[in-house]
Amino acid sequence: MPAQELLVYWAYLNQSKWKYDSASQAWWRYVDESNPEKPGILHPEVDRLNGRQLIFENVIVLFADHSVIAPTIVDMDLGLGKIGNAYLFRDGQAYKILWSTLGGEYEKTTGLPRPIHFQNLDGTPAALKPGHTWVVIFDKQSYVEELSSDAWRARFIAPAGMD
């Protein structure tokens, strides 16, 4: 599905945006100022070491159970043997995929766990574009929606006890 823009809404004063740039074949990151007088005003997020805007080839939004320990301490369940829904944004497209920590042939053969991996809905490996990947981890109540033919929004819904 076409995707040229992904808005990421955590809260009124915590918003960001990814804009796909076909020339660089990457997603450019924008963030808000967390200013109550100017909510949702976004500007390029730059690396303070080199002054360049942050760009990533892949942006993934995944959904996992969150357990609230305290209002600002949350345990995200990405442990071994789990699988869940996700969206991959790459090359100006959005794909519904899965994240997984389920063991496979490698784990059976070596006895060693692998880190989280991503797969298509049919179980085949999801093709990430070579380069950098930004991962957003949302609670399972949260959602991603298509706003228009090429604009999307990821909306965080805080689990009970976090607000």
C-alpha cells in the first residue's frame, strides 16, 4: 500500500512524523517541540554530532503487551516464544507483517536464541531494505490507520495505569 508519510502520535505534546524521500530512498524524521503553545509543530530531527537530519531506510511499528509497573515504568513483553503484529514502512510502501521471537531451525541446531525477527503474514522472512531501521513499540491497544492514499497514522493508546 502506498505510504509517503507516517504520523506517530504518542500524546498531545509528543508527536513525530516520517516523510519518505524517493531521491534518498529513505524516511526522514520530524519531531515536535513539546511546547504546549505550539502542539504538533514539527521540525527536522537532527543528529547533534553531525547536524544532519535523521533518516532511516525502514520504519517498523510493532505491537506487544505492556505491563505497567509504575506510571513511568513499563515492561514490554518481547520475550522468547512470542509473535505479534507489526507494520513495515519501506520504499514508500506500507506492509502488514509480524514480529517474532519464536525459535526456528537455527535455535534448534545451535541452542542459541536469535534476536527479534520480522516475517510476512505467510511466515516467510520480511525483506527489510539494507540500511538503518527505526522500531516503534506500541501496546496492543494501539493502532495504525491509513488516513489517505499515501498517508498513515500510528496512534499510541496508553495501557491502564500509565496515565
